[in-house]
Amino acid sequence: MDGLMMDFPLTLAHLFERAAAYFPDTELVTRRPDKTIHRSTYREFHARVQRFANALKRLGLRPGERVATLAWNSTRHLEAYFAVPLAGGVLHTLNPRLSPADLTYIMNDADDRILLVDDVLVPAWERFRKDVRPQHVIVWGHGAAAPEGTVDYEALIAPELPVFAIPRLEEGQAAAMCYTSGTTGRPKGVLYSHRALVLHSLASALPDALGLSASDVMMPVVPMFHVNAWGLPYTAVMTGTKQVFPGPHLDPQSLLSLVQEEKVTFTAGVPTIWLGILEALDKAPKAFDTSSLKVMVVGGAAAPQSMIEGFERRHGLHVLHAWGMTEMTPLGTVCRLKPHLQRRPEEERFRIRASQGLPAPLVEVRAVGEDGAAVAWDGKAMGELHVRGPWVARSYFQNPAEADKFTMDGWFRTGDIVTIDAEGYMRITDRSKDLIKSGGEWISSVDLENALMGHPAVKEAAVIGAPHPKWSERPVACVVLREGARATENELREYLEPLFARFWLPEAFVFVEAIPRTAAGKFKKSALREQLKDFRFAGT
Ligand code: AMP
């Protein structure tokens, strides 16, 4: 119809060109593995991304093909965030903390054609190298010769032209992908379209969402392999914001020194990171100047109220609690107080701020009770959270197995159990998915149970997550031994050791007579959690 808007695809190409045109001198800072600082600008970034995109084409990357990264947060990783999708490919970030078996499965499932590896993560890659078949492996090195069978990134891009003819990109085409844990069985891939990433960046930058501007200095502590560092590097390119990448050094001293030296205003990460920082600040409140910090976004697991209070009361630092998921690019809700709530007593304000908050614009939520109807907004009735919106996945990549998570009427079932109060603030109270989140990383209880039940002395085993002061949750294995059989905690741990990543191993084993079951004969995890509600890990 005449008089309507032009057909303007929402793609990362626009964000990319905008940063270089209007913010060419804005800095990109990375802490290298040897702890020295690397500085560049959006101007240099713009040229290097185009060189890299030309190199990807020369290597034969075809539209829609996946390019994997195994890397910490760095400016080079940001180059891949743009070069791969601008060349028509799909950026697939791998989590180096996963077990070699999971990394093998994920790379093969995604059919990654090219792999980019940080030199410091080459040993992690060596552990599954023989089981995967990328056509090219490119190493992000620091002067040393690239290992045999790999190409050095700088040598690869140096001869290329700094001008790349971006092909016509459709907003609906995939730009990036991440895998998330399956409750049972294999990890599942989620594809992010250009449109989803652009709209997500726009909404995320709004002042009542995460809020990002060209005047900020943004340090993503959340890894770039965790849902694109929550989309923040894309958002920051859109807003022309200076970015500070901590590389492999995520200890409190390294992070606090970056805050001080780079005058970071905005940072984001999981509770385990902030709990470590709070401890460091409590021990030595004056050791670092943190006065530039305006907001610390906490998500990925519940932010403890005592942590939010501790930062604010003892150090004048503001924590902003947010909730999201891999399937949601990931932003779902943000907890900012509505103006009239800001006038409530301090105690109540902190209580609300520990909830997961209100949905970002364009995200719709509903909490569905056991009867299938939406629960009342009374802060008490519990229901499973369903979400929908332009950056919510509509299926998993090549995986019909968990199709029931996507409802017939267009909602995604999150597996989080929530209440919603009269103001619309959502609070997570439980999780229906059989997973444990430790330090921001998933652990499958079912996989641990199945492995434990393979031990000759074990009759039954159920694994639940128990609250942990540092890791948010840690796995506790409840074990029923066969009649007459014996096994110690150490024996069981040693039995699991070769099968899982170290952080998966149960923190504690509890020997029980029986495991509570539902009428259908399944383990009743809610009853088990209730039985163990006073459980404390040794030394906590
Ligand atoms: P992921 O897909 O790995 O980002 O994990 C998403 C899941 O992590 C959610 O469905 C929640 O179970 C949990 N989660 C994320 N953010 C929070 C939060 N702020 N509070 C409590 N749980 C969270």
C-alpha cells in the first residue's frame, strides 16, 4: 500500500556501520592472557572485521554455514561477532567449560566448518580435536607460532582488503547460535536471527531495561559464549559504547583493577562473580576506586538479596537483577523499581529488587498453574512461566525432541516456576526442569543419576541442587545402596570423575533408605528437596 514504511531489514550490518561512522575513536580494550592491555577503536575494528570477512569468503564459507569460537572475552571475539554474520555465516560460540564429550557432540551437531580458538584454550581443544572435523582451525595467538594444522589469525587477515562487500542479508536469517543444556540427553541449539539481535539490542539499551549509552563504559564479565554475553557486545556496538573485555582473568582483583583503570560504568555477570567481588571489597574497601560504576547487572541465577544489600549499604554500588534464557537471546525481565515503589521502606525495596522484575518491552509473559489457567497476580500463586516475543526461539536447531516446550498457541515453556505480584513483578520460586545451575553453568541431574546407577553398589540415585553461598547451587547426590553392598562417598566420586567435567561432580553424597516417588513412579524431587531443606555443605 502507498504511504507505508520502506522495507528496511533489521541486520547487524547497520549496527556495524553506525559504530564506525559516528564513534570511530571510541575504545575497545582487552586484557590479554599475559595480563597486558590491548587498545583499539571502532575505526580499527571496522577495518579488521572486513579483512576477516574477506578471509572467511576466501576460505570458502558459504551462506548459513557455522563458524565456531572457543574463546574468552576479547576484541578479536567481537570481530568474529560481526565478521561471521556479515559474511552470511552463523557465529557459534562454544563453552570451553563443557566436557570434551559435550563439545564434540555440539560441534558435530552444528556441523561447524571453521573453528576459532584462543591460544590459551588450545589445550581444551586438544581434548576433543580428534573427534571433530572443522575444515579450518584458526588460532587467536599472541606472537607464538600457530600449532600444527592451524592458521594464525593475524597472518590470515593481514593480506586481506579492509573493505568487504556485505551481501544482501535478510533480517530473518540466522546470525548466531548457542547451545543450552538438555534436561535429559543432549544439548540443544538455538539460532538467533539478525532481526532478533537488533530488536534485542534496542530493547536492552532502554533506560528501564539494562540501559546503555554512548557515555557508558561496558565490561561484560559474562562470557561471550553465554548467550552472546547476554547480547551486550551487540548492544554496545549499536550505542557506540566503549567496551572492556577481561580476557581469561575473571578473579576479583583483575576485574576491579579494570573497573578502576578503564572507568567502567556498566558491567554484567552471574552471582558467583559478584559474590567474589563483594568479598574482596569487604576485605579491602579502599583498595580500588569503583566510583565510576553505575550499575552491575546480575543474572543467570538468582541474585541473593543479602548480596544486593551488601553492595549498596557497604560500598554504595548498585546491583540490577535480570532474568533471561538462551532461548530468549536472552533478555526476559529486569528488576527496576517503578517510581512509586522507590518511596517504599528500604527493607521492602530490597525485597522487590531481589525478584526477577518486569518483562522488557516486546516480551510477554504468563504464569500457568496446574489447571492450565493463568495464575492470579497476587505474589503467592505459583505457575510455570511462559514467554513469547520477537527474540524468543520457536524451536530448537534440528531437534524435535523437546518440541513440547513450544506450545501450540505460540508460547515457550521456560521450566521456571514463578509468582507474579499485583504490580507485575515476577519472582522465581522453583524450577521444573531437572537441572542444577552452579556458578552460572548447567549440570544435568539426570545424567549424574544415570551414571551413579551404573555403579554396582548403587540401587537408586537422585541428584538435586542445594543452595550454596558461592556457586548459587551445588549438586547433592542422594544414594540408596543395594542390600548388603557398600560404597563410600570417595569411591562414588572417583567412579564419576572420568565421565564428567570436574564442576559436575556432586559436592556431597547423602546415603538414604529410599527416594520419594510420585504416583507415576518417578523421583519426586520436590519432596527430596523438602527433606534436605536444612542441608548445609561442609565448611559453609
Ligand atoms: P540459560 O539458558 O543458561 O541462560 O539459563 C536460563 C535459566 O537460568 C532460566 O530459565 C532460570 O532457570 C535461570 N536463571 C537465569 N537468570 C536467573 C535469575 N535472575 N534468577 C533465577 N534464575 C535465573
